[in-house]
Amino acid sequence: MPTRDRAALGLATLAWCLFAVASLVVSIGPMSSPQFGISISNPHRIVIAGALCAVVAVATRRRVPLLLRELSATPLFFIATAALTIALLAGLLLNRGATAVGGSDSAGYLAQARRWAAASLRVPLALPDLPLSEPGPVQSGLGFRPDRSGRMTVPSYPPG
């Protein structure tokens, strides 16, 4: 394949990816990733860049049906689309994802996992000297119980 044809395919693939990003911005709204210094609030520039890439690709190849046939036959298009989809999904999960749980057991397991991650399974009770007959069970929280001393909480769920 001549260099000119490869350039046309690359530009057409880039145009496709830019249009995909622009459509995501239109459908979801502004996106930003401070970790990477990227912020997209207006899709107009992306659409213009995609249109320019598409026009140059068509002008380079001269015939649209042939360009589309070659584009569908090359793995570059599919690899670029898969890479873009994975990158955008990862970015979306990083920026808009949540560590939410759906049930009481899940919340207990998540709280226990946080304690494992912090390397502190035993946590002191906030108010161990409350004038209650048993302040430990009241203050322990879901998925935890007082330890033998009654002044600390420990997980009640098995790990995992």
C-alpha cells in the first residue's frame, strides 16, 4: 500500500476517533481529567478537527467508496476504535465512578476492606464511656462488633 493511501487511512481513522469523542462529550457533557491535564467542555473544536481530517483523507484518496472499503479491511481502524473505547471508559470510570454499595452486607464488607487497606482492623470506639449498659454494640456499626475489652471494634464478617 502506498504511503499516500496509508496516510489517508490514518487520517480517516483519526477523524472517526475525533467524532466518537465529540459525540461522547455531547451525550454525557463536559469531561475533565485533572490527572492528565485534559478538559473537554465544548465539542466544536473536536468536530472541526475531525471534519478536517476526513476532508484531507477523502482528498488524498479521491474516492470515498474505495477509502471506506480499505478502512473496513484494515485492522488499524478496529484497533484504534477499541483503544479509544477503553481509554474513554477508563477515563469515565476514574472521573465519574463511585465506590457505592447496594446492600447492608456489601457496606459491611466495604468498610472492612477499608480497614484492611488502612492496616487497622481494630478501631477505638468513639465514646467508650457512654452511660449505657453496653455502649460497644451501639457504636460498633454494621459489620463490626466490640472486641473483648469493649473499647475497640473488630470486623464480624469473614474476610473476603
